[in-house]
Amino acid sequence: MKKIMNSASTYVDDVLAGLVLAHPRLALGGSANRVVHRAGGARKGKVGITSGGGSGHLPLFTGYVGQGMLDSCSIGNVFEGPNVESCIDAIKIADGGAGVLRLYGNYGGDRMNFDMAGEFLEGEIETTTVLGTDDVASASPDEGKKRRGVAGIIYAYKIAGAKAEEGADLSAVTATAAKAVAATKTIGLALSPCQVPGSAKPTFEIAADEFELGMGIHGEPGLWRSKLKPADEIVDDMLSRLLEERPAGHGGRVSVLVNSLGATPLEELLIMYRRVAAKLRETGIDIVQPLVGHYATSMEMAGASISLCFLDEELEHLLSAPSGSPFWEVK
Amino acid sequence: MKKIMNSASTYVDDVLAGLVLAHPRLALGGSANRVVHRAGGARKGKVGITSGGGSGHLPLFTGYVGQGMLDSCSIGNVFEGPNVESCIDAIKIADGGAGVLRLYGNYGGDRMNFDMAGEFLEGEIETTTVLGTDDVASASPDEGKKRRGVAGIIYAYKIAGAKAEEGADLSAVTATAAKAVAATKTIGLALSPCQVPGSAKPTFEIAADEFELGMGIHGEPGLWRSKLKPADEIVDDMLSRLLEERPAGHGGRVSVLVNSLGATPLEELLIMYRRVAAKLRETGIDIVQPLVGHYATSMEMAGASISLCFLDEELEHLLSAPSGSPFWEVK
């Protein structure tokens, strides 16, 4: 697969340099220049929220740094978690004296490094952890804590970010982030792989007329593979798996995210969204603040994911609060 | 190439249905439901602006309907211009009694149908025409009127839209649109083709290690084909071609659009933008309101374009005026 790049070894640093040039509200810091943070720095007295992960998923994760969302984000090489040093830097940069929530996707390497960073800062900065676990295809409901984090984590960024902006303390922001994660379910489908810069091969192989339901964003195995089907049929299957996880007594308002993994165009996301909207209406569910576009990608991978965030009054209020990140702005 | 769709024959109508469901400020109208317009309808006394073109380029063209931009947009099948009837409908819907500017890309089929629509409405609605001709690779500077319109047309939408919103009359809005088109230059590069739904073959063929400079968004031949080169080298070539067209006496402020043709990820647009910003700084040019993302695509085609809009005081003022289209919002 063709890349517009200077070299595999400069890919990530060139991307980050471009990101902060294009978005002056973001700045680059940390000892290895692998932390993106709000240009103004931490806000004194506000709970900080930091995230992080591998590169190759823009606008995830760094594109959600901004007012009412993340304060900082540590970033690794493509599909590799940030190193401990960058996690430490990101926590320090996010700290405004009221503690820092580490809010990131449930992947082993990320977890190890964020945990070590928290231990390193023990006694200096109070930290808590919430892991994104929205991918319903990655483990069964009774093993929910084993699930991977994918596109739906942006709901937790938005909702916890708004809570912190309101002046809540660390334990309340942490509880709200956990509530947002628990309320958000995602399922993806893959059509074609991507290729890590410098790697000789694509991330996986798939026949020219096949798709895979539930495949992870790095090519982790999904639920099943099949010949391509009509979009409505695919969406119905995806939706029914998400609706199975609707919380008991849920009030009937959701936010929907239909997300491209990269090469799948907006046209096809809208074909999917049309069906999602029709089916949810049939089910008596109202859609609030839908998002359709490129929110969490794997470079040039073709495919898409659907996320539902099952709202209650508090979550809906926080979802609609102002936010000023470059890729999710609410005014 | 794999599509998430129900069938080739329903592709466009499914997309449009999804578009207006996801963006309630847009509505679908016209006798064949192929006109996207502002949900509130035309504003009495304001000059209307209509555009149109083939499907397959989202967010172009329909995604730029909204306050301070387009009033309506007629849309054809994938890579086919809107039919005369839809052009007539779109002009009528855009008409608030002060005349309607037809502002669209310079392609033969579109021109014929928009011209016939204007003639049909003669005596009823006053119309004028400005054609997008920003693609510098499609004809030499002395044949500027033969150039095709590509991504840069969104600057004309934004600038003429703001002028109309200020209450200017049809001739002033038309002159401003023409000025914005003249001030905007684009060059593209293609890495891989896309495929029209229902078609057996991709739009063109290109070797696995090649790219083509200046190729059009439907696969129209470009300037030259070569083995892939480092991004900075490619950007330098593209920029020097754009800067050759810098108007004499230009004051040194530009807006820059780095646009993905579809599959090329945000990462690689930012690698390009980093170089654009560095080179323009060297040249003593200041960047205003940069845009980096998916603004005018060809479905899953890989490639990118760079547009420069050479600003003067009036253009910069209109560029920063409020606008409320789903894919270019200024507050």
C-alpha cells in the first residue's frame, strides 16, 4: 500500500508536527515530543484527563485534546503504545493540582506503561484509571473487562471531559468516565487491511469479495467472515448485537457514531446511517447528536464501525456541553 | 473494490437519505429528490447560490449547503452531472427573489444542463454563472478557462456565500465568486483509483509503486507519472506549481487546503501540511484558516490535493465570516 511519507522512521513525528501546525490550539511536548496537549497547559484546580495509544488512528487519540475533552495525550509509533516516559510526561502536563484520570483503550502494552507511569508519580500526582472496553466483538458480555477499546472511547472523552470542566473532583470524573464507557457499545466490520509504514506486508489478508464482522482495528480476529452482503443486512446484524447490550430500563435516547476505518467513504457511512436511523426509530429509540465520519481510523483500512452510546439525563447533558477539540467541537 | 451498499442503482438515493437524516439542517427536495437544500428554504431578498455535480465526491457538493454558503445543490449519479430538471429545481429552491448564482465546476455535462436550466427559467428568475477552474494541471495558465474545477471550489462557496449573506446584489455576489475562483489554485496527485458502483473496473490503472501528478478526480490524465518519492519532494513540486500562479502584487496571506481524495489518511495529509507550512513560511507567506481533511473526494481513491487561496482583505474578511454548513462551519 502506498504512503505519502518521507520515511517510515519519521512518519509519526512528521504527522505530529503537521497536527500542531494545522491546529494552533494544540501543542507538542514531553521529553521525546510525543505528548500532544492543550496549548494553554493544564487549568489550575481542574481534574486533568490524559489518554494515549499507538499512532495510525487519527483523529484518535490526539485530535480530541481540547477544552472540555482531553488535557493531554501520549502517543507511540504506529500501532505501538506510548512509552512509559511519554505517559509520565502526559500525566504531569495534564495535572492542574486536582489529580489526573488516565482514560485509554484496553490493550496490554498501553496498560502496562500507563500503570508504571502512575506508580512512578505516586505521592506526587493522584491518578485513577478507566479503560475503554466498547468493542462487543472482542469478548462476551460476562467477560466485559476483557473487551478492547475502539471508536466508542470518544464518548468517554467527551462526557468525562465535560464533567471535569464543570469542576467535579477526581473520583466523580472517574465515575462518570466509567459510566460513559459502560454505556457505549461498538461493533466494526473490515473490508481491507492497512499497512504499517516500513512493514513489508498488510496487517491481514482478506479475499476480494469478503468482509469480516467484528475484526479489531489492528486486524485482531473478528466473529465471522462472509461474502459481501447488502448494507442493510450487515447493519441489521451489527445493530442487533449492540441492542442486545442495551441497559435494563434504558430510557430510549442514544447517540450514534458511524465511523470509517479509513478508506470507506462518507457515502457508504451515510448508507449505513440511513438504516441505523430507520431501525432505531422502529425500536422506539431517539437519536441525539449523531456523528458520521472519520473519528477513529486505521490509516487506509477499509471498513466501518457503529457505536451506540445509551444516554441517561446526565450523560446527555454532558454530551451536549461545549467542547473545543479540533475533531469534535460543540458550541 | 468493495462497497458497503445495497445496490448500485440505490447507491446515490441511499446516501442522500442518510445525509439529511444525519444533518437535520439539510433537506431533500426537487421532483426527483435530487436537490439538497437548507431546511428552512430560501431567505427572502437574499441572492441565492446553487451548485451541483456528480455524486461520489462527498462532502462535495451537498455538504456545503447551509447558512453563509450554498442554498441548494442538485446532484447526479456517481460521476454524472445532475439532470436539467434537478438543476431547474435547485435554482427555484435557491431563489429568494434576488436572483441566483450558479456556481459549479467546469465540466461539459454540468455546463450544458445548468445552461439549459437557466434558459428554461429566463424571465422568471435572473441567473448568473461562475465556473470553478482551480485545477492548474488541467490546462495551461493562458487557457485558464479550460481548467477543471476540483477541491478549491469550496473557497468560492464560502466567500460568495458570505457576500450573499451580507446582502450584496446578484452582480456583486457573482463578481466576488469569480474573484474567489481566480484567487484559488489546486493541484492533485493520485495513488490509486476508485470504482463507480456497478462498474466492473476501477477508474484507471496504476502500478503498485507509482503515483501521478495532476490527475483529475475522475481519473483524467495528469502531468506525469513516476515512482513514489519522499513526501517533501512531492509537496515542493506541487507548491512551486501553485506559487507560479501567485497574483502579481499579492499581499502574502493565503488559506491552504490539504485534501484527501478518499483513502489517503489524515496522517499523510498532515505530513504534507507540515511541509507546506514550512515552505510558505520560507517564502514569507502567512497561512490563514488552514483546512486539512476530507473536503472533496472520489470515494475510496487514494491521493491528495493542495489548494492555495490567495487572499486580499475582502476575501479574508469573507472567508472568516460565520457559516453553518455541516462540513465547513465557522462561528
